[in-house]
Amino acid sequence: MKEDLLQFIWAHSLFNRSNLITDSGEAVRIQNTGVINKISGPDFSDARVYIGENLWIGNVEMHIRASDWNYHGHQNDGAYNSVILHAVYDNDKAILNAKKTRPFRQ
């Protein structure tokens, strides 16, 4: 799978929205997937995501593997500090700055 396919799936809500949870077990409900970003920075902006009972509005970053966050150097790039959700296909590694990113799994 390629990341652009994952972005397409996200942008068009072609995934099962039921039973999404974070690594810590909090329910995730996608109200709006946001607007795709065609330039550098997080993949989507202005997304609306409920994590638990809290509504988060902001950026979403997509990766095939959670470890790609560090592989791409996002932990050192301030443009990614506003990411509210790190949506991944394969949650292969816990990310150290997980308070800023919230991987989920189905």
C-alpha cells in the first residue's frame, strides 16, 4: 500500500468508522476528515475528530506505519506540532510524542 492511497481512503471516508480507538483505548469518532493539503506539512487540515468526549479540530497526518512519523522527521518539524490525529495502517511502534499524535486502530 502507498501513502497516497491511504490519503484517498481517508479523504473519501472509504473506511469503517465504527470501533475506532486510540492506542490508549479511547473511542475515536470522525466528524469531518478535513481538507487535503497539497503542499508540505500535515496531510489534512481542519479535521474534526472526537477522541473520547472531546472534539479536536486540526491537522491529521497519515502514514502506512506509525514509525514513519520518526522516519520522516516529523518529531523535529514544528509544522507537525498541531497534529491532532496520526492515522496509520500499521501501528508498528509507539511514538514518543504521542500526546501530540493519536494513532488509532480498527
